[in-house]
Amino acid sequence: MKLSKELRAFEDRIGHKFARPDLLQRAVTHASVSSATRQDNQRLEFLGDRVLGLVMATALLEHDKTATEGQLAPRFNALVRKEACADVAKEIDLGAVLKLGRSEMMSGGRRKQALLGDAMEAVIAAVYKDAGFDAAAEMILRLWGSRIHKVESDARDAKTSLQEWAQARGQKVPTYVEVSRSGPDHAPVFTIAARLQDGTEAQATAGSKRQAEQAAARALLEQIG
């Protein structure tokens, strides 16, 4: 099987030439265009998620040999969550080579965070099946790059920190309220308010509820000092 010019260029962007091009073809094929003769990337996504997790767990243990499990867990979650995968996918322009059905394409599928995150995991699995764990790990570590070294300071879960702050002062767990939602269905924008029991609150806006909640919690933490 020969790859298209676009997929050959994508190989250059991820730094891996496929001995089995069919694996890459499958990794970029969304369920919206699958058929009896064309497999989609869902099974590869399942595998890629596990490969990514093992690579990141190993990298974190090697990067900080004194960190506790409690310190490592939020760092790990920050590196493997769909948002992180989607960010990497955007950097390598994975959306440009995705094979999508007409409805997905018309609704902005090439920019959807969940779809990009899933496809990134599928690409990881494709490299793993094509050339083994070491090749997949090398690609992951290169594409994730400085994120692994920055995560210690960036990955502290703001919602957890806010909850700990409130409970230490005898308050109930903070609540998160959706203030507004705007934008088209394929690219919504959420404004969320993080609110303490005493009524103190802060708002933040982001492209997903999770991001908006984290940003609101962070803003509230800064507000209360």
C-alpha cells in the first residue's frame, strides 16, 4: 500500500516511516467513514492510550526519583488526558490528514478536541504495532517534549487544591456552576463559576467544561491568596 503525499509528510512530522502503511491509514480513519473493508481507529485508540500511559509513568519516575505516588498521579493525569493528546495532535497537524465522514467534516471534526485526542492515541498504537515499544516511546517523548519537565509545576490540580483549602477551613466542597455557553456546537465556549460556601467566587472561560472549571478554581485560589 502506498501512502498519499499528505500522509508521507505526516510521517516526517512524527519522525516515523511505516513499514506497514496500512497501520497509519487505519490510525487516521474515523468511525464516520469505516466500512466492512475499511477499519476505523477505535481499537488502535484503546491500545495507544495504554502505551502512552506506560511511557509517561516510566518517564515521570525517571524524571523525579523522590516523588511520592500522590505527587506523581496529577502529573501523570496532566500528560495523558485527552486535552494533552489533542494539543500534541494540533502541533503536528494531525487534523489535516484525518479521514472523516461528511457530517463530521462539516461540523469541524478536524478541530474537535476529543476526536484529535483519540486519533493521537491511535497513531501511537500504530507506531507501536509497526515497530515496537521503543519506537513508540521515542516518538512520544519527542512529541511531548518539555511538557514532561514542566508538568511538576503545571499539573497541580487546581480543583483539588481549592477543595483542600475549603475543607481545611471547615467549609463544604466548592461548587462549579455553568454561567454561559456560546459558540457553535463543534467549538463551544464555556464560562464556569467556582464558588465557595461563603459565596466567594471566580469565573473563567475555556473551550471545555473541565478546562473552565480548572481555570475558575485557579482564579479563585489566586483571589483568596
